[in-house]
Amino acid sequence: MLFQATPQTYVLRSVVTYIEDNEPPPEVSPQDEAVYLSLEDELIICIAYVEDYYSRSYFCGSRWTIGYGSTYYSDGTPVRPYEHIDKLTAQKCVRTHLRKRVFPYINKYIKKELSRREMIATCMFVYNIGSGNFKKSTFLKALNNGLSPIECARRMTEFTKSAGKTAPGLLKRSWIQAAIYCGYITPYDLLELKPAGFYNYPVSTFCTKGHDGYYNYDFSSKKLNKFKKDNYVTKRRVIDIIS
């Protein structure tokens, strides 16, 4: 969501108005829960990539945030100024949030079977926008109506604004989510990349607006290979901020 420009300064990147479902978290069967839990390690990779990792709390839009984009600790306590967190505790926050605020709502609202990669990308999407936005999204409608993966992924670009203005970071983030959803990038492809490196590109590198209002993605081999090459690093990789 943010990146650290200096040791003391954080700069806004891609904050969407996060809305939770007002209803209590729905029950998930033990069988379904086991499937969701099997995704967590890959989701930690993906979320660490798009959020980066900050051991100190920082102000993100209207909320204090820490770790991998968490605004609450695993016990439900909100993040406050001048707090610190280690990587293991930060990952626990992510896992708790996924189990309480992501998996149950995906289980409730999605009416068709998803592949593993589609489920991972959908979890990333809900993690970013909240279950309340998710249940009203055109992405969910397209998914349940059986549209193609790429058409479903295009609907992720419905959420492109922050405070009424287009936020380029949200469009760039949707490209990563869509690339995973459609199978062009795997979570393990991200391990040796620079965290949040995709934010350094102009939006036009990844997508252009279509006639229907949603954005079209560029997933050409040339673009994907260049993206991976440009973001390959040997220090402070995704694997370094989760291990």
C-alpha cells in the first residue's frame, strides 16, 4: 500500500476504500477450511510482494498499518503509532485476517469451483478491498456468471480510485493479481523479485483502458520476461522479507 521514501517518510501508493461485510463471518466446513489453509504460504508470498514489509507502524490513508499491510493485530487490537513488529508476528496477522475476513466470504459468495491460482488471486483481491466491496463487485458477478478468466480479471480494475481520484497503484496491483489469476505468474516467481517493484512503472506499462470502462492487461511474453528481469534482485528480495 505504501513505500518508504526515507527512513522517516512514507508515501501513499495504492489505498482503496476498504469495506467489510456487515454480516458476521459465515461458517466454513472443515473440508473447505483445509483447502483455504493450504493456500496460506503462497498468499504470504504474494501479499508480501504487493505490500512490502515494514517493522514500524505507518499511516496509510486513514489507518495505521504495520507489517504486510495489517491494520489490526491477530488479537483484534488496532495498530497504533510508534509500534514495531517482527516478521513472524506480522505473518500471523495476515493469516488471522485471511481466516476471519477473507476465506469465509469467498466461501460464501463464490458459487463455482476455482483453480488454485484463481483462488490465490481472489484472496489477494479481497485482502485489498474488503469483503463488503467484494460481495458487490462486478468481478464476483463475472466469476459466478462463468466469464473467462481474463474477463473476470479485467473486472478487478473496477477498484481504481482512492478519495475519488484514480490511483495508479491500484491498477498496477490489479495487473499482478490478474497475472496470477490467469496463470502468467506464480507466487514462487515472486520470491526473488524486489518487493513492490511493480509500482515503479507507469500504468501504461501494464494496462490500457477498454471501451467498456475496464482495463486491458498486457501479458505478452516480452512484457512478462522484462518485468521479471527488471525486478530480479539479490538483496532484500521477497524471500528475504518473509524468512
